[in-house]
Amino acid sequence: MENEHKLYFHDHGDGVVHSHELEPEHTSDGHAHPHVHPHSHTQTRAVVNRLARAIGHLESVKRMVEEERDCTEVLVQLAAVRSALNNTAKIILKDHIEHCITGAEADASSLQELNDAIDKFI
């Protein structure tokens, strides 16, 4: 177990949970850790803005339900929120592929993590 790497999950404040392997000597506190690969996203601001709009839209849908608005109107608005979230996820996925997978040693574990994330999303 001396060279065992552990996964660490965290949020950079962009609303997306990231996972990284920790170096064995940095697993005790779970906070101070070097990333195994450089981690930068070019679309963070766009994703945060899209998520903020989706949150606002979802809050509007919640008010529609509280006001007992027509069910078909609510469903149409929920479909719009879902579409906005799906489009946001596409941006995150593209950014991840461009900056994390192709920038990393695209090894089997990186690809498996990506496939697992896609399976969970879909």
C-alpha cells in the first residue's frame, strides 16, 4: 500500500465535482495535494454563467408550481431547463476531453473515468 493512490473529489467553485488521484503522502488530510495532471478549464466562466441561468430558470419553474400554473406550461419549462443542463454538460465534456484527457497520458484509467462519468450523466 506504500505507493497506493487514492481518489479525491472536490469542487473548484464551478459547480462541477472533479476527481483526482492523490499522491500517497498527501492523503492524510485530503486538502493539500498536487494534481496528477495540470487542471485548467477554458470554459469555466461560460459554464458558471449557464448554470446560473439554469438555476434562475428552475427557480421560476418552482414558482410556477407554487402558483399552480398549468401543468403543460410547467413541463415545457422543465424541458427547457433540462436542455440547458444538457448543453452545459456538453461544454464540460468537450473541455474535459480537450484539456484533461488529451493533455494527460490518456491511459486506460483516465478513459475509464470518462466513460463512467458519461454513463452516470446519461
